[in-house]
Amino acid sequence: MEKHFFEKTNPVKLFFMATIPGAISMLAASAYLLIDGILVGRLLGEECFAALNLAMPYVNICFAISDMIGVGSSVVIAIEIGKKQEKEANSVFTASILIIEISAVVTGVIMYLLAPVLLSFSGAEGNLSRLAIRYLRIFAVCGPVTTIIYAMDNFLKDCGKIRFSLVLNLIFALSCGVFEYILIKYTDMGLDGSAYGYTLGAFVIILIFFTPFVLGKMPLKFASPAYGFKMAYRIFANGFSIFLNSMASQIPAIIINTILVGLGGARAVSVYGMLLIIDSVAQPLMYGTTDAIQPAVSYNWGAGNMDRVRKLEKITYIVLVILGAVFACVCFFFPNVIASMFADNEGVLTLAVTAIPLFGLGYLMRWLSFATVGFMLSIEASGGAILISFCEALFFPILSLVLLRGLGLNGIWLNFTSSAFLTGIMCIFFTAKTLKYVKSTELSSRV
């Protein structure tokens, strides 16, 4: 990691040098979800698309621990490098890789064994249930190969290799899409081809990712892993809000899928899947922006450059509010275009055209949680970030289900918007509190 890149570069220039490749990198990685939705929806039909979306909350749980460790360790690594403690940074990096792999094995075994029970909670029956169980079990078995993908970006950004991260994610999206298209189009695998296509693409990227680390050509090196309560606490505390968000958000998704199976069957579940894919495009751009700037903010926090911390975060908030407004407008004005990407069934399209604008209004406030949580995690103020993530991912969505239950399907489509606005109000308070904390830390350092 180059000292002058984070410490001396003009804040505006630094922001765009870090976040444009970083956000595009995250978007490229998630582009697979868009490709996956289009291929499954168009080539395999409504039932397979519904099965994929019923299984996806449980697949995301498989990845949640890796994401938590990647984010948490990245903050610790960047701060240690800012303090000129490279040896400690290398030890944390090595330990994080080992923890991710062990957790993938444990989580995979649990998911494989419990797949039939878990899918029964979503109301899936018959062939729909069989498809969803097989899909989940493939990801459970392949977890040790695929889960490291969710931490790869964080480690590369800590090394200052933002462009390399972008290239890897572009290759990842392309290779997954190609593998999946071949397996679905030219074999009789059906929905299984989607899961195996992802695994093959992930395997290619993991080989490329680890090569420069194994050869010792990265700033971060493999070293004796750092174990101990203090190290573990720092990693889990800084990453727990991400883990909580990932885990807790799956509970409302499972509940909503169950409600949709009863209200509208596979058709309603398919439309909800479209909404989740829309968010899989919007979320990486917003999260990718905060995630890409995090090493720079953490470095300057560790180095005591408080003015640069404030300047970088101000730019982050401005850019994210613009992104939120753009996504809201796209959903509101172009629902037909979006829906037609995933289906050609008239009933599905009619339902989707109503759902997408109601869902899209949430982006007017959704950006604020990314900005606030990213800011707090960058300076190890994890307590408030955990609370925000819990409310956004679990408490507010369930509360909204209760408050909007009389609206039927429209209440489900508005759940995201209601939760985003409630979370946004909460984030205004925590942003002000975090700025005061930065100011008080700056004043105390001058004494």
C-alpha cells in the first residue's frame, strides 16, 4: 500500500480514484446475479426462477460469515498499516483466510443437512421444493471454493490494488455467465447449471487471486496467523454489522417468500426475485462506494488525519445521495423495461410493473444507511453500525410487514421503502453523533 496515495492525494481525486474502480468492481461481481436472473427467467421459466429465489436467502447466509470477516479484518489491516504495523497486518490477513475456509466447511455441512427443513418453512412443495433444495445443496458443498470471493475485494483494496480487483470481478461475472449459459443451454442440468456455473467461475477467480499472494508479490504477505481474543474481537466487532445485515435481512426475505407463495404462488415469488435483483445492482454501487473508500478513511484515522477523514466522508455522502435519486427515478419511470428483462409472461409482467415503482421509492433514503454504517466502521465505531444494521435488516422490515399487512401484495412491495425511510431517520442521528466523535478525538489529540 502506498503511503502517499491515502495520505497525500487530494481528497476529491483520492475519492474517485478509489471508488470508481471499487464501485464498478462490486457492480461487476454482482452483475452475475443480473445475468443469472435473466438466464434462469428466460431459459428455464417461472418455476425455476421462483425456486432460485426461495433458496437464495439461505445461499446468502452461507456467504455472510466470509463477508463479515473480510470487512472486519480489512478495517483492522488498514488501521495497522496506517500505524506502520505491517507485521500485525500480515498476521491478521493470514488468520482471516483460515477462519473463512473453516467457517465455510461448517456452514456448508449445516446447510446441506437442513436444506429440506429450511425450504419447507418457505412453503415450497413438490417440484418447486425439489429444485430449491438441490440448488441450495450445491452451494453448501461448494462453499470452501466460493465463499472467499466475498472477502477478496477487501484484501485487494487494503493492498491498494483497486484496478486488479476490478479486473478480477469483471472476469468473474463474465466467466460465471459463460459457464452458466453453456450448462443451462446445452445440457439437461436445468437450475443445477446455474449453481455449477457460479462455482466454476469462482474457482477460476480464486486461482488468479491467490497467485500473487503465494508468489509474495503483494504488500500483504502470508505470515504466522494472529490468534487471540483481542484480534478476534476487533475483526468481529468491525464486521458484525455487515454479518448482522446479511443474516438478519434473510429472515424477512424468508417470511416474505412464504407470504407470497400463499398470496400469489410462484408468480409473486418471481416478481419479488426481480426486486431483489434490482437491489443487487443498486446495492453494490452504494456499498461499493463506501467499501472502496474505507481503507483510505481507516488509514487516515489511524494516522490522525481527521480533516481528511471528514472531507472524504462529505464527498461520500454527496455521491451516494445522487446514486439513490438515480435508482429511484429508473424504477419509477422504466418498470416495463426492467420487468421485460426477466420474463415474457403477461401475468408476471403486469404484477411487476406495479411492484417495481413502489419498491424503487426506497432508494430516496436507502443510500443513507450505506453512508452512515461505512463511516462508522471506518473509524471502528461499530456499536451504532450494528444497531443500524439490525434495525434495517430485521426490525424495520418485520415492523413494516405488520403495519402494511392490510395492503396485500402492495404492502409487500412497499416493505423495502418503508424500512429504508425508517432507517434513514435513524441514520441522521448517528451521522451527527459520529461527526462529534471525530471532532472530540481531534481535539484530544492536540492536547
